[in-house]
Amino acid sequence: MAETPIIIQEHQFQRIKSVLARLCVECAARAVFLVDRDGQPIAFHGEIGDMDTTSFSSLAAGNVAATTSMAQLIGEEVFPAVVHEGERESIYISVIGRSLLVVVFDERSTLGLVKIRTKRASHDVAMIIDEVARESEDYRLSQNSFFAEITDDDIDSLFT
Amino acid sequence: MTFINYASREINCKIVYYGPGLCGKTTNLQHIYDSTAPQAKGKLISLATETDRTLFFDFMPLELGTVRGFKTRFHLYTVPGQVYYDASRKLILKGVDGVVFVADSQEERMDANIESLHNLEENLQTQGYDLANIPYVLQLNKRDLPNVIPFEELSSELLKKGEPVFEAVAKDGTGVFDTLKAVAKQVLTELRKG
């Protein structure tokens, strides 16, 4: 395996969901997403409707990857936040270690409010994600029987 | 990096299609997209130039089914092939779980294949990976064209570690799913090894 898999346990996922739900209310956002920097969606809350959350996550990660590289070309290590302001809808992305906290908001909120509220939520998310990263290796080893139980037939059945 | 969510019972993996410009990476994804049932796929996102050359990446999520109660979802990416988009290629390799190298079988593209393969090894190393230790499949594409290098010769030139090799004609789908299946199996087998 290239890297240790990230394993999110049920209780960690629920804590992430509750942080996102609180943030969504506090900054009157349309929706809030937590995305891995490699583009994997982790969790979301709010008015999602028929939005393609998988594509949205991948593009948010690509966006931050590109702006981070641009930052490094001009001597910055990272742009800790990326903002896209539209006529009606806007996006605020906060970089938290290897995760991205993405807030989608409209005229019901303001960029200032989103920035302030996201700062506190970022701290809470960072603590949970650190715990997830720390425990992933231990959890994988202790639960290794689950992965070891995957048979060739299980894998082949995906392609039939 | 494989992402396992016990709450939503999902396994998410990232596969990257690599290769020289115009070798058929996007065509591979397009065929997978066109041949897959709507409920098993998301949108095919193409960040392309006005002339339909990949500018940053193509992306599509593909759900293959469940393993032991976990939904397996593969996130398929392509990189831009042209030499001058190297910064983008490095970014897309971040967190990769498996790589497909799509080679252009035409004689005049041999140098481009070798250069791109070398570039893949370099960029994987930059991201902390080693081609020798990562799920990897070689696809020899455009086998329908008249000026292709014979299979044995092309394989021996491009093989890195005894990886599975598939002949393909991505534009009509030949070899596309065999390639995907081979790399997906390797990724899941790695997961099993722990």
C-alpha cells in the first residue's frame, strides 16, 4: 500500500457531522463540506439538493492543490484560505492540515461571518482529524481480520 | 490514499491514468463513463482546454459494488500528458492508490512513452511513492493503427516490474475494462495485505 489508509470510525464521523451542522447554522451557510486534500469527500451538511458532492470535493481539492503550488512559486508556503465570490453563491475554503473545510454561502451570510465562525470550527475539526490519523494505523491492525477476510472471489465478484 | 469510512460503510480509492500527450487517457475514462450504468457513476469532469486537451485533470467516480458490506468506490483521474503540465501531474499523483500507464503504440511515439514513464517514476518519488511498490498496470493503446510497434518489443521496452500488460483500442473500448479491473484488483489486494 502506498500509504496507511485513513479509517474513520462511526463515533468520529458523528462528531465531524455535528461540528459541520453547528458551523452551518452559526454562519448561516447553504452547505458545509469536509474534504480530504486528495479529493475524497468526508462529510457534509446543509442544502445539498442534487449537487454532485463527489465531483465538488474533487474539484475543491484540485483548486487548493493548484493555489498551494502557486503560493509556493511566490514564496508562500500555503494560502490558508481560498475564497470564490459569485453574484449569488460564494465558496470559502479553509485549509486544515490534510483536510479542507468548505463553506458554501449566499446573501443570507457574509464573508466576514463565515471567516470568524470557520476559524473555531477548524480547530474542532483539526482535533478530530488528528485523532483519526493517529488511530487509523492501530485500528487497521486490530481490525486486520476484516481486510484479511476479503477473498479473491469477493474482488472478482465486483467485475461480474 | 485509501479512505475507509466505517459510518457510511465505504472504501474510496484513487486511480490515476498516466501517459504521454494524446495517448488515450481521457478516451479510457470516456469509454468507462459511456459503458457504466448511471447509478454506478458520477459526472465525468473534464478540466480541458478549448481544443479538448486535458488542462488539469479528468475525473469520474465509479462504484463497483460491495465487498463484505462496504461499498467500493474508485475515483478515476487522468493527468495532462503534455510535457509542460508537469506541475499539474505532480498534484494529481498525491494520494494515489494505483496507476495505469497508457502507452501510445505508434512507432513515432516511442520516445514520448519512455519520457513519460520516466516522468511518472520521478513524480511518484517526489510524492514519496515507489513505482515498484504501488499497484500498477501497463496498457498498450492504439493497437488498431498500422504503424504500431510489435507487442513483445513494446512490452519489453516499457515493462518495469512484471506488471499486467493489456493491448487496447480505447476508442472502441477494447482492453479498457480489463485494464481497470487489473489495477482495481491490485489495489484491493494491497488493502487485504494490510
